[in-house]
Amino acid sequence: MTKEQTESLAKSLTRFALMAELKYKKGQEEHGGNLWVQPDLIDRMEEEVIDQWHYLQALRQQLKN
């Protein structure tokens, strides 16, 4: 990999780690309990997928304007 690619990867991973930690902590505050024992985890995952779809479509619309 080039120096620029390595730097880009490092920035991406740093941002992901920070955002993932904050999102996890926020989820704990909102939902409580241990994530790995939530009985409705698959339902929550489906909701997240749907949210991602709508975000992607909104971004597509923004980029066309």
C-alpha cells in the first residue's frame, strides 16, 4: 500500500473506533442490559438495515441535486 493509502486507512479506523465506542455507550444508556443476551436482537438488526437503506437513498437524492 502507498503512504497515502496507509494514512487513509489509519484515519478511517481511528474514526470508526471512536464512533463505535460512543454509539455502543449511547445504546447502553438507551436500552440497558447486555447486548449479547437481548431477546429481540434480530429485530433490532432488521431495523438498522432499514435505516441504512433510507439513509443511502437520501444521500443518493442529495448527490443528484
